[in-house]
Amino acid sequence: MAKVSVTLKVFPEDPSGLKALKAAIGKVVDIQEAKEEDIGFGVKALVIRFLTDEGGGVDAIEEKIAAIEGVSQVQVTSVDRAEI
């Protein structure tokens, strides 16, 4: 089965807790890349990229991450077939 590369933008409830949020998300998915993105007015988001099975469904992963304490909102920004 092929892999897909998924990029999510995770908005925290508190921008100072991005490191703890990244650690919690790392327990749900194997993070390939993570970076902070300035949104404006002191608001930051965590942009993460991870690989998953093509048939696994991104919605379930998105729901698990949204349920993490400290997460305000999750947006899927891209889903592409991964070149491994």
C-alpha cells in the first residue's frame, strides 16, 4: 500500500505551549517535519507533516489530534502521495 504525506496546521489554545503540543502530537503520529508559523497578533500555529497509509484515512487522525488538550483547531492543508 502506498503512503501519503499529510500536512496539518494545528492552532493551540495557548501559543506558549507549542513544544508540549508537539510532543503530544508525536504520540499520535510519527512527525516527519514540524515548524512554527506566525499567524499574526502573537498567534502561532504548529505546521506538522507526517506519513500515513493511503487507505488509513486522514479524518480519524485529525480527530485524534483535535482531541488533544490544548488544541484549539486543526486544518488539513495538504495530502499528497509520498515518494519514498
